[in-house]
Amino acid sequence: MMDASLENIFRFMADIGHAFVGLSLFMLLLYMIRLKSFKSRTKKYTFVSKRERPVLTGSAILFSCSTALYSFLIIELTIGLNGAHYFWIASILSIGVALAVGYSLYVYFSYYHPFILEKRLKDIRFAPMISPRSGKPMTLLNEAQEDKFMSKEMIEEEEASTIDYDVWIDKDSDYKVIERYDTRFDPEVCSSCNFRTLMERRSEVIKKPQLHEQGLLRKSYECTYCRHIESRDVTLSSLDKEAEYESYEKDILDIPTGKMTST
């Protein structure tokens, strides 16, 4: 017969495990709700590239903690290990199970998830766009074609690898849309091991952008696979150009279909 106090402790541990699982699922659900709320696919792209990995990692940590608690309860209740000596044995075994689960999730997020994330981002970014004027699919221009529709500042941002622009054209009505993507948070291909596991670890503003003057940002990268480290200096848009783009994007979203004007 199990002692009443010990039974209460096990029940409390089970409740904590349930809470960890609930929080894990709640994080995932909240992430999906936030993702669905974005109308602009550029904002959706940025949200996924910045938030998906941290959300999944946090959810995985909570799941690993719940695994440790459930493993302990299964060992104690199923095998019936009573006493202080067996308590520590069950604790060590349950921690081992949690570490094994946690390490498996770490390997997945470090080496495999970047490729899945890359595909998700491509699906968001290159989904077909329908012209609000003709109702026909628009054409995405290639790098050589799009330059004549972009400003000097846009081209410089692309060359600095901080921002990437896509230009979509409706050939029937000459209506165009320029989309701006912040690619700073995307995993990159490591120059050392050639895996897409080069992640930005920190960034430092060397020079703040001014109203009519670009800024300078220094970014430090580390490969999660081979631990290769490198740094890069990139330019930041001036404040007036940033405000100009934000105003343009707002106009694209707010103007009713069929009344948009080319910008």
C-alpha cells in the first residue's frame, strides 16, 4: 500500500508534467494563430524566420521536462521501487531518458530543421501572386530583370545580403509589386561544412542609421554543426528609406482590390 504523502507527491509530479505538456502545446498553438494573423507575406516570412526556431526549441524543452517526470512516475509506479536508494535510481534513469529525448530534439533542430524551414520560407515567399487589376498570375522577375525597377539603395541592400527584394509584374496592365524580405535571420550555408547550419549569434550596430545616411551593422555567425565562426559587416537603410518602404507596404495592404496604383 503506497504511503498517502508519497501518493500526493507523485500526483503533484504528474500535474507538473501535464502542465509542461500543456504549455508546450500552447506555445505551438499561439505560434500558429499569430502566423495566420499576418496578411502580408513579407511579415509572415519575417515572423517564421525569426520565431519558428525559438518557439519549437522552447516547446521541446518543456516536452523533455515532462518526459523526465513521466519516466520517473512510470519507473516508480510500474516497477515499484520504494525507499531512498531506489528513489535515486529512478531519478537517474528518468533524467537519462529526458536527456536522450532532449538530445534527439537538439540534433533535429540543429541539422535537419534548417532545411525544412528553408522550404517553408520559400513556399511563403514564392507563392503565386494574382494581379488585382487583371486577375491573372503575376510574373516574378529574375535578378537581372528586377534591377531596372529598383532604386540604388535597394540594390546596395541586396549586395550587402541584409535585405532581398522580389519584383512581381503584371504584363497585361504593367502593375508591379516590390516585396522586401529581411533575410538576416535565415540559416545560411556554412562555408566550412556546406550544411545550412550557419546561424547568426549576435549583432552590433557599429554606426546608427541617420535620416539620410545609412548605418553599419556587424553580425557574428556560428555553425551549429562544425562550430565555424565568422563575422560580416552590412549596411542598414537610412531612416527615410525605411519609413518610405513601410508607407508603401501599408498602402499595398490598405487599398481595396482593383484600385491599387503601381509604385
